[in-house]
Amino acid sequence: AQSVAQPEDQVNVAEGNPLTVKCTYSVSGNPYLFWYVQYPNRGLQFLLKYITGDNLVKGSYGFEAEFNKSQTSFHLKKPSALVSDSALYFCAVRDYGNNRLAFGKGNQVVVIP
Amino acid sequence: DAGITQSPRYKITETGRQVTLMCHQTWSHSYMFWYRQDLGHGLRLIYYSAAADITDKGEVPDGYVVSRSKTENFPLTLESATRSQTSVYFCASSEQTGVAKNIQYFGAGTRLSVL
């Protein structure tokens, strides 16, 4: 079965510093990978996805993610973090053959002013 | 309003009672999903539906029932609520084809407490 792992429970970063949220995946076949963000008391919002093509994917709110096939990773990045980026971030992988997504446990990002 | 809406937003019930959580989407998306979110577990899929009258179990289906008589609605029923079903429940939908295929759009969630 497809799965993703988010090794860190919480990431703390100073405002203005680069932000990285890590994700590794395990799939059979080509991976379809996603990042979502969840603000307090809200549903998940789509940030970006990798299906094929360029290994650097750009998404909403200045976020990007780098797909690395040899390291089976799909890390989320932002060059300069904002306090408003403080949220819960989920990595997900599509289950092959259907539209199901398997989500990681999530990373709490705290951006310190 | 367009989008995906869940009701109620908050619900308190007692052990043994039947509870139905509602989900309605206005996009005519083929796929709909129910997840529960718990600390330490992330999001876990309860049930999903590929189209009206087609449903299938997810990772944690026990104790839940779904139906999908119309494309836009996907209610989730807890037949006899237990304390372990205290959670935040999210409904989502996605297209089957097109550039947005596989992107899931989420409702705001229902916070359910079973006492």
C-alpha cells in the first residue's frame, strides 16, 4: 500500500527564515504526491501536487516542493516564512488506481516572530 | 453557496445514540470521502464513494454507515455512537477527470463529542 511519513511532529522557524517540512513516501509505481495545509478550526486546503515533470513544483502562498526520486522524498519549502504560515501541514500520496489519498500524520509549523 | 459544506459543525451526543453527519457539495464531483482526524493519527479514511450508489470501505469503517443516493450528498451515520468515535470528521470531494483530478477539497469539519 502507498504511504507517506512525516518524521517531525513540529517545526519551529523564525520569521523570515527558510521553512522546510519533510516527507518521504513509499509507493509501487509512479507517485502522485500532494501537500495540504490546515489552519485552526478549518478543513484542509490544497497547496500543490507532483504528478510528473519538473522536480520542483510551485504552489499556493509561495510554497514549493522538491521531488527526489532517489531519496523517495517530497519536502515542502518556503524561502521566507511568515507568522501566518503557522499551521498543520500534511503530505499525501494517491493510492494507485483510484482517487484515495493516504495522509501522513501532519507537521505542526510554528513561525516565531 | 458553492463548495462543500458539512453540518452540524459541532455535535454532542451520548453513547448508544445514532448520529448522522451531513456533507453536501455543489461541484458535481464524482468522488466523495469521509475522514476522521485524531491526535497522533493524522487523517484516516472511513468510507469513500466513486459515484452515486457506489461506496467502499476505507481504513477505519467499523461502526459507520454511509449512503449516496445523490451525487451531491454523502451522509455519514454512526449507528450506535461510542466514546472512541469522539473526533473531528471531515468530508472531501474530488473530480474524476481533468487537470484537478485527484485534488481533494475539504469541508470545514464536524467536531463530534460522544459522552
